[in-house]
Amino acid sequence: MSGYRAASGALMRIPTRVSHPIAKSLFLVSYWAWPHKRRIIEANASRVLGRPVSDPEVKRLARRIYATYSLAVVELMRLPGMAADEPSRLVRSEGQRSGDSLVAIWQDARAHGRGIIAVSGHIGSVDVFAGAFAARGLPTYGLADDTAYPELFQLLRRHRARWGIGIIPWRNLRETFKVLRQPAVLGLVVDWGYRPDGIPVRLFRRWTCLPAGPAMLAARTGALILPVVNRRQPDGTYIAHHDEPIEVADDSPASLLRATQAIADALEAMIAVAPEQWYSFKPVWPSTEAEEVALEARASQMAAGVR
């Protein structure tokens, strides 16, 4: 933690016009120096582009992902020095499904006593997104892992609280249900990597799984699911965008499958617009064709109502 604090303190004092190029160079070095992670990023990029891993376009996209990720890391480490109103200055509303539209959806949901589960991927900055909408009066929370790096979790929790964002340990189901029934907005990142115990979905033409959590929480609390994304722009600002709200009628297998596939479709659309901004460093798809066949069969069973 002392090393993280020192690096964070340095980055808060160094202008981004200096720190960004340095960070990009360092992360591109890690691309070549860390073959395990490089293979994961290239495999994910291959699925997005629909090209073999050996294709030069896949290699180029993987390097661009590393470069973009370096900016996200710098931003995260500069978070303690960011003013409380900075997210509001950074996030722009453009188009019909922008920030203003999201606020209107929240106001309607709140009037009916319903929370919102805002789902996204590792794209742009979810921290800046959450801070901008907390500043507009939306009670905003996020789930985060408090087990891998407990000290870092507590540090970032305090910093995010300055922006009006509440952070809930990811295993605290009681608090999770409580905030959705207030009601409030709960942010969930869904692309944490392939796990076979999730709900089978099609993502970029291939079978994988996404977590059951968003659909299950929506079914049990009456919350809306709202896919959101906050894409970085060349000038360092962001444009917030949301997809159509997803309703979950009940917790039947068919309903959970439909809702989670809708999340997958929205995630695919988010990534496709600017794939270089998607930085998932875990395998998102299974490694064998046999696993994909099994997932397709399980999806058919769920669609038929089999638990």
C-alpha cells in the first residue's frame, strides 16, 4: 500500500500531459513482458474482431487496449486529488440516450418505488460516471471486492465517498437488497471473466456466461436493469450513454436467461463502438468448443423453464 500511495501522490502532482505518455509507454512494455496477460487480451480481442489471434489487426487492437488501460489506471490513482465536482465537469450529455435521459428514467423508477441496477463493462470510467450522477442527486452505490486487497478497498471507498458514491462489499447481500429497496442506483460491472456457473449467453457470436446477479437482484427487488457506458473522448472528457431498460418479470430460468442475454447484447454494442476502450484482463469466453456446446444446451433448457 505504501508504494500505491506514493505513486498516487506523485501522479496527483504531475500534469496528465506528462503522466499519460509515460503510462502508455510503461504499459506497452508490460504487454511484451507479461505473456500470460498478453495472450488473454489477444484472445478477447480475437473474439471481438472475429479474426484469428495471429491476425495483425488483433495484435494492434490488443496494444491499443493496453494503451487505453494505462489512462484508466492513471485516473484511478489520481482520484484522491480530484475535486468533488470534477466528475460533473468531465461527463457530457450528448444524444437521446444520454445523462439527461438517464436521470428521467431514475425519476420515473423512484416515483414507482423501484431501484435501478446500472450494468456496465470495463469500459471508460465507471467511477467518473457514478460521481457525475451522484452529483445530480441520484443515490449511487457500487459493489466491489473487499477480499483481494482489503486496504486498497478501504482507501478507494473513502475517496469515492467524497463524490457521493457508496461502496458495498460484494458479499454483503443484506446491504445490496437494502439500497435497491430504498430505492437507489446500484452499479454492477458484469465482465469479470468467464465462470461456468453463470447464465449462458451469446456474446460476439460465441457462447459464454455472464453473472446471474443482476437479473436475480432485479427479479427479487423489482428493480430495473439499465445498461450504461461512459466512453472516454480524445480531450479527456466522457460521454455517458444508456441502453433500453431491461425488465425481469420473475426469477424463472426463462426470465433470467432473457434478461441476461439482453445485458450481453448491450455489452456487445458498448464494446463494438470503441473496442480499444474495453480492458478485461480475464478470459471472457470458455477455452474449448465442448464448453460452448454445453452452454448452448443449458441455455435451451433454461428457455424451456428447466431449473
